[in-house]
Amino acid sequence: MLQPDSTAASDLLYQVEDGIGRVTFNRPQARNALTFAMYERLAQICEAADGDRSLKVLILTGQGDKAFAAGTDINQFRGFKTPQDALDYESRIDRILSALEACRVPTIAAIAGACTGGGAGIAACCDLRIAAANAKFGFPIARTLGNCLSMASLSRLAALIGPARVKDLVFTARLLETAEAARIGLLNEVVDDLPALQRRTEELARLIAGNAPLTLRATKEALRRLQM
């Protein structure tokens, strides 16, 4: 059930109109970095989406043009005391990303600015990814937190871009520009700027929403199972 928690609800906006759901990471002052409460709300949104038969497609985006989502807010890690805390964190993220990946309806990540760490993980779970030209994508954990991606996240990324490119991204901690991301198949489309991104995402969402939902669902689920 989608809980109306005041802080999480304002940090992670959700609305549905004409069969199109819109999720907005709404912490532009923190480059839309996610709190644990935001992650949990995202899981609740996925659950609500699965039960909403009027919903045809789900868009995920960040507020503003500086970031889609710049990973997990580092303040969330200040309470970690033991290795188990880190394991519990990875388990939580896996649960939430898996819920997004398995969401009943097609999902579109509309990316402007930084799409890194947990934000890149969320985008990778979406069915389609469209980016503005200023987007940057990567997992710079080798030079930031020093943690590791989970097996599920590595498997998901390898299915998208291949194991060698995943190693390149993680080992070098570099960020991909949109041209390279599109060339290797990580992005479906690149547009000029935020207004163009919003227009194209809306256009694509309406196109998908008008198609046969059972065909979309069956195709999405079959491809997901092939990766397992």
C-alpha cells in the first residue's frame, strides 16, 4: 500500500493521469540523491502500480536538469556500524530494484544530468532509457564509498552492455557521456535538452499506453525470465 508519509511523499512524487504514471525524484538541492525512505516509497509505488489496472506506463525522472538521481544520499550511511549493515543495505536495494524491474507496466527512465550509483541502478531496471545530452551515467563506487554492486545489479548491467563494459565502468569509476552510452545500447534515445526530453518522453509514453497491454506485459516478463 502506498503510504502518505509526508517527507518521503514530497521527496518522491507520484501521480497518475490518463493511464501514465509519473515518478519524480524531488530533492534537487541534493542532486535527487535517494534516502532510504525514498527507496521504500519507490517499492510502494511499484506495488501500487501492479494493482492499478488503469495504469499503462510508468515514467521515472528527476526534478530539474542537474540530476536524474545521484545515488544514495551519503548521510544514510552514517549510522552503519558493522559489515551486516552494509549487507542489509544491499539486500534492501536488491528487493526494491527487483520490484521495479518486475513492475507490470513498461517503465521509462527520462534522464537529465547525473545518473550515478543507485540512480544508475534504477535507470538500468527500467525498460527504456531516454536522456538529455547533458546526462552522465556510471557507478563511481571505486573512488567514492568503496562498496560493491550486488550480484543482481551486476547481472542486470551485464545483460544490458556486456561483462567487459561493466568491468570498465566499475574498475575505472568513469562516467559515460550520452554518445557512448547510446552506442553501447545503454540508452535508447538522446535528445538535446530537458524540454526536449520531457516532450519525447511524453510522446513515447502515450504511444506505449495506446498499445495492447497483454502483449507488452508478456514480452516484458518473458525477456526478464530469459535473463534469470
